[in-house]
Amino acid sequence: MESNLVADKDVGTIKALQQIHAYIFGGLYDFAGKIRTKTIAKGNTLFCLAEHLHQNLKTIEQMPENTRPRNLYERHRLLILL
């Protein structure tokens, strides 16, 4: 991942998650980097319900820095679930 993809001041914010999501999935989905408004699933995996997504993103943003996803693998898992 590009080292300047997310500004230091934005690390751990919803904005940063959107930027990472757009970077990873931008070539696959036109909605990459946008907060979705529909509940989605893939196979037997149900992603975060759309009606809970904004609150869950706010909760993640308010997490202490030492409990946030620390590496690309953890962030990718979080983004997929969202």
C-alpha cells in the first residue's frame, strides 16, 4: 500500500477507512470507498447490517489507538466485514 495513501492525522478515522477501501476495492466495485446504504452478503457471510453501519464506524473511530486494526491484514478483514 502506498505510504502516503492516508495522512497521519486521518489514521483511525472513517475517512481513512474509506480511502483504504477505495484503494483496495476501487478496481472491482464502483461503490468502493463509499459508506453503503444496503445490507449485503456473500455466500453465507452477512456483512454489517446497513442500519448499524454508521454507528459501528463511529465506534471504530473512537477506539483507543492500541486496539484499532494494526496492519493491512486486520484492516482488510475489518473492511470486508463492513
